[in-house]
Amino acid sequence: MADQSDVETALVNAIAQAIYPEGPGFPGVISAPCRIYRGWPDSAALDNDLKAGWVNISVFPLSVGMRNTTRYMDFWQLLADQPPTLGVDVTGTTATFSGTAQAGQLAGLLVNNSAFVYLVQATDTPASVAAALAAKVAGMQPASTNGASVTVPGAYRLIGRVVAPQPALWQTRRQEQNFRVTLWCPDPLTRDAAASAIDAEFAQAHFLQLADGSLGRLLFQSSTALDNAEVVGLYRRDLLYSVEYPTTRIQTLPTMLFANITIGSAIATFGTLTG
């Protein structure tokens, strides 16, 4: 589920992208080394960093101004499609499984007008999946295995399929909250360069990608420079942003293998396939 901590993490990641556009292993937009993190800095550690020429950039949530923005009915939304890691190819009357067997996936064979389905377990391999399905088919007609292959002699139609369960997200609530991005810098030029890079990055990133697949709406609120502590080598800039983000639940939904067929020998009948 999306949480305030997920928004803070997303902001930290976006700041890192702004400061190190080519990645953390490459030079950044400022020459000074930089620490980017959630929370408020420790005073002693910050003083030591500033004396050593380090920049600190912190992300801190504000409780002031937080409001509930829920305004529509709850609904399930499918996330990015999760393809199965197990595969199957059919040649004539032989189905061959390959890839990696992953728990929760469904492997199935449609033999003539009857479907045989197996729920993949964590200890399975393509060969054990083939053996399990062959045993199910053999309850109705002859079937044999050779490694990861299942052969059903005399079948006039053989279809093999594998599907993976799909994650779906349910927004239970939305809220808007302010977050303070604070730059703690050893000199004003470094502060200005870093702040400019972050603000430019955030200006074009209208949404934050959160860990659960949902999005947070990012809006600029204000910017303040604080130079009252320059005598001790601290040059500060606060960037205030609001993020509207959802509170969510994620559930895994099953995926259909076959429709309008007889399952197994006669467990349930939904219709008859023709052709």
C-alpha cells in the first residue's frame, strides 16, 4: 500500500535523479559530494559534513495543511501485466513446458473439449508440471510424458496455456500533504546550483511513481532561502511541495485459462466448444 513513507522515498529518488542525472556512479550537477535522505539531519553530523564540504538534502513531511481529498467511488485497477515465467509450446499432440515454474501460476491443457488445470507449486519444474497434467489427462484418455513434454495420442485438439495471477490496486482514500525539501550547503553557489536542478526536475515531473504502482500528484508550493547562519558555513534553501497520493490495497487476482469448456472429467460444465 502507498504510505507517507513511500512518498518520501519517491521524493528522495527524484532528487537523486536531479543531482545525478547519469546515475550515482557519475559526476553530478554540483561538484560537492551529496547526501540525500528522509528525515531531519542530526546537528553534529551536519556540522561535520558542512566543514568537510558536503551537501545534505533532506525530505521531511509536514502535518500542517494535510487534508483528505477522497472524491470518487472505490474501484480495483489492474497494475502492469505480469507475464508467466513458465511457457508451453504445442506441436501436434505434444505439449512441451519450458522456463521457470513459479508458485501460483496456472498451467493447463485443453484436450479436445476438456480442460485440465494445475496450480504450480514452489518446488515444481517444467517436468513436474508436465507429469501432473499428464496424470489428470490420463483419467479420461491415454497420456504420457517425456521429460517436460506431455503427449496425448489421438487428440484432435490440444492447446496449452500458462497464466500468472495479476496484481490489482484499490484506492481506499486520497490525501494531500506538504513535504519540505531542505538543502544544507557549505556555500551559496552550491546551494543555488543544487536547488535549481531539483526545482527544474520537479517542475517537469508532474507525478511521482510510488512503490505500489500508484501515482502522487506533485505541485510546487514555495521556496525560501535562509542565510542567517552563514557565519558557521551553512547556506540553506527550503523547497516546499504538496503531493496528493492514495492510500491503497493490493490484491492478486486470478487469470482465466479457458472459457466455455468442461473442466476435468465432469467437475463443472460451462458449455461446449465447437469446431
